[in-house]
Amino acid sequence: MENSIGIIGGGQLGRMLAFAAMQMGFRITVIDPTPNSPAGQVAHKQIVADFTDEDAIMSVAQKCRYVTFEIELANAKVLDALAERGVSVQPSPQTLSILQDKWRQKTFLSNCRIAIPRFELAHDNAELLLQALQKFGGPIVVKARFGAYDGRGNYVVRDKNDISGALEKLHGKSLYVEEFVPFKHELAVIAAKSIQGEVSLYPVVQTVQQNNICHLVIAPAPIETNVLDQAKELAQNAMEQLEGAGVFGIEMFETEDGQVLVNEIAPRVHNSGHFTIEACRTSQFEQHIRAITGMPLGSTKMLVPAAVMVNILGNRTGGARITGVTEALASEGTSIHIYGKEETRPERKMGHITVTAGNLEDAMQRAQCAREKIGI
Ligand SMILES: Nc1ncnc2c1ncn2[C@@H]1O[C@H](COP(=O)(O)OP(=O)(O)O)[C@@H](O)[C@H]1O
Ligand SMILES: [Mg+2]
């Protein structure tokens, strides 16, 4: 009981959290609706139930001293009830409820005076979307407030002809709109906060999205010092204002004129922090476990000059079959992570590759070369 952690969500993030926690001697129970989930395969126990299932969450809380989550869809209300009964739930359910609603999150950040794109609430209504388009005076992104990931809840509306497409794709969802930011780069900062409120940041990274999905993470971000400083300051400010302990992923845009805006904050370990497993003194997963169990945070320093992470995304539908690992590993400084998902689908995150090297050019070249060798 004292050394047990319940994780809500059994995907790859839960799996890598479980690996880190088990190394530190914790017993892990995972809740996920898919039997034999990526995290369930490596945890001591998986409860097969929905992330929001009250009974399942309650039963985990009876066995576990600590409860955390790897998805924003977790049930903030039930977690709140657990916290009231004395279970340590981190990050705090209050923070989860702010961040899991993208519109509420933007309102919160704006109240904290954190630089973000202009935004406003929207309805599933063509006339109102047209008004928003006119008001912002340029392309807008229509976004689902809840439960979106990998761009599934987004639709870019460049002119009035795109409105019907947005309404079709996002039908039935609560929506908000924000201005389209013609960014120069996308950046991310993995940040951690301890139970005592100490904040620690990993080096700023550049992320490259294709089709709204993270493909590549470049660490450290090869950008100007002034931009790096803005990113760190935004991350530090945001973390100071968010209650609760744990690792958070903060996504940002660098605009054409070198200004940094926060895109979104996830109250969990994040794809843009996978490089920390091989490249940093403390991985984001170990850091999260340290943070939520009241231990001191570890050093976030990079141990190597450069690292590149490439996602292994599915490109067909069917049973997963991994090939090419032997060939990919022949390249120096290459590590491969496979998530154990039985079924592959186009653009599903099936694994990732991290390459560490003496400089970014070598890391990038080897990472791309390794990725070409892998089939899934
Ligand atoms: N306001 C915006 N302007 C331009 N591109 C955007 C904007 N919002 C999102 N995007 C692009 O879409 C990607 C996914 O959007 P995001 O809001 O982060 O949703 P998700 O929750 O699916 O990650 C971003 O990483 C970025 O590439
Ligand atoms: Mg995102």
C-alpha cells in the first residue's frame, strides 16, 4: 500500500511511467479499457475499465497510496473525491479540471498573463464561426474543448468555405476558436513541480508536427537565446500558477517575429519529453514518480550534446509486426522503444526512436536513417 501507485490510463505514457516507478520499487496498478494495454503488460495489475469509471478508480484508491494519470480524460470529479479521502492524487484534480478543458485552460492562462494566441468560445453554428473569422481577421483554428489529441479535435478555417467542413468534423462537440498562428517553430518544455512547490525545467526542445501529430523532437532546440529565454520564462510562470505536483508538457509556438506563445499545457508526461530517457540525468518518467510521491526532483541536465526523437507511427491497419530493429540499432547511439500495441493504424503511435550524438546534425541524420529501417 505505502509503495503502490495507481495510474489512470494504460497507454505508452503509463507504460514508461510504470517502468520508471518499478525500478524505484513501487507496485503499479493501471486502469484502462483495453485488456493487455501497453502499461497493463508491464504493471503488477491492470483493471479493465474506462478512465472515468468511478468504481474502478475507487478500488484502485483502496490499494494505492498514490494515484496519478497519463491522460487528460481522467475523471476529475472522482479524483477530487479521492483526494478528499486522503489519497494523494497528483497533479491535483483541480489542475486537471482546468487543463482538460482547452477553453478553460486558455482563460486560465490569459488570467495569469501568459502569452497565448487570441481565442474565444464558439458554438456549433456556421453564422457564429463566420463572425469569429471576421473578428480575428485571418484564418482561425476551430478546436474541440475536450478529449482531443493528435490534432483530432482541430480544424483550420481559412475562409468561409471551410466552415461546413469544420462543423462536420467537430459535430456535437463543445468548441472554441483561436487565431491561426503562422509559427516559425514549435517548441516544448517539460516541467516538473515537486510536492513542496519547487519547479524544475528540462531544456527547451523543438517539435515538428506533421498532420498535427508529433513526428520529431530536437533537443536542445536550435534557436536563438532570446527565444529560449522567453520559452523558459513562460514555462516557469505557468508552473508557478498551476497547483499540484508532477510533470507537465508545455507546447509553444515561436511566431515569425520571434515571440513565444503557449499553445497548450498537458498535466502529464509528454511525447516531447521521451528524449529524456536516454539524454538526461533524470527521465521525465522518473521525475514524475519522484514529484508525485514527495521525493526530491532529479537533475534535468542533458548528459549528451544532442538528441533527436522520432515517433514510429503506423501506416496501415492490422496486426502489428515489427521489422528492421537489428538494422536500425546498427547506427551508433540509437535506442528503440516499442509500445506493445497489438493493432497498428495509420498515424497511431506504435513506438519511438531516440538517437543521442555529439551534435544535432549527426543525431538527426542517424534518427532518420534508423526510422527508415523500421517497419510496423
Ligand atoms: N492556433 C494555431 N495556429 C497554428 N497551428 C496550430 C494552432 N493550434 C494548433 N496548431 C497545430 O496543430 C497541432 C495540434 O494542435 P493542439 O492544439 O496542440 O492539439 P492536440 O491536443 O491535438 O495536440 C499543433 O501542434 C500545431 O501544429
Ligand atoms: Mg498539442
